[in-house]
Amino acid sequence: LARRSGLLHDIGKAVDREVEGTHAAIGAELVKQWDKSPEVVLGIAEHHMETDSVSLWGYIISAADAISASRPGARRESLCLLVDGKLKRVTLRRLRRRAKDELPPASPARDAGW
């Protein structure tokens, strides 16, 4: 049950933006249609603590979500690169700045603000 909740907890992010609600609530409603385990639905609905009460499943999925989000490369803001045989953490802003510095002065990419 925990594995299923963990795998499906952010499925609400994949739904069209015309649906009202948070991704946790949308995901819980979506999963409720095909998974009859109330624990799975609770874990998905409660993983951002946006409900009136939070069950053990909400805390478990919230903890797993936080652990997953803290791993290197999990967010778009940063990634790890192998530079001169060493693993270095680099922000995308720094990569863009470095790429822009290396572009020729009349480059369309430079003019586009990339």
C-alpha cells in the first residue's frame, strides 16, 4: 500500500489545469476511481498536510516525498555534473550564464535572453 501511494502521490500534477483543487486532492479523487484501498487514497490526499486531519498514511507519504525531493538532481533548479573527474552541483542559472558568456556576441540565443 505504501509503495502504491508513493508511486501515485503526485499523479494529480498530470491532470489538465482546468480541474479545480490542489494536485493532492485531484490525485486522490482520480485514484479513488480505480483503487479501492482507502489507505492509498488517504496517503495521496494528505501528503501535503492540506486536509483537516492527517492520518499515518499522510505522514508516511509526506516523509517519502520530502526524502525524494531532497536527493541531488530531483529539482530542476540544480543538477550534478562530472567536471574534471569530480561530481559538482551546478544550478541551471549558472549553466545558462556560462553558456551565454560562451556565445558569440551576435548570437540569436544571446539576444533571446537565454
